[in-house]
Amino acid sequence: MHELAICLALLDQVEGIVREQQAKRVRGLVLRIGPLAGVETEALQRAYSVASAGTSAAQAQLLIERSSVRIRCLECAVETEVPGHRLLCGACGSWHIRVVSGDELLLVRVDLDRELVDHV
């Protein structure tokens, strides 16, 4: 299950943000995942609850935003939104395209509890 590996990498990044911002804990996370990212969102949610145990994000809510697939045609230069399984230009039907969005897995926001951490 590569979703667990994704969660571990995500939490490593989040823990770095927590240290940098000297926060006490994470309240919530927002991820943006495209249909072409190859990530099963339900499996990611389950993996997150396991991976976050014992971290500053253990009680944080994970919200997932789904993005759409947008392509730019290399023949007619039109940018269109398409279903993830049909990567053809919406204007001319060409398959000579470049994916503009829809393959991303982005950490969009980290909501922190900014109470000062005691440094003893």
C-alpha cells in the first residue's frame, strides 16, 4: 500500500513545519489530489490514521480536495477540462496534449495550534 508511504512522507514534511513554526500541534491538513495522481483517497485516509499516531498531527483532521484534469492541446493550443480517462483535446480531439492539472498531490494547508511550546 503506497498510501502509507505517502502519509509517512507527508507527516515528515508536516513535522518540519511544526518545528519551524514552533507550534504545539496540528489541527488540520488539506491535500489536493488529482485523479491522475494514482492515489486511492479512502486508503490514504485509513493510512493517515495509522501513520499520524504519536505525532503532532495525531488529532488533526485530514481533508482531501479533488482536482479536475485539465489539458492543453499541442496542436490547437486550447486548454480544456476532460474526464481523467479521456485525455483528448476537447476542441479538436487530438491526443497530442500536455496535462496541466489533475496529476498533483499537494499539501495545500496546515492549520497549526500556535500556542507557544515550552522550551525547558
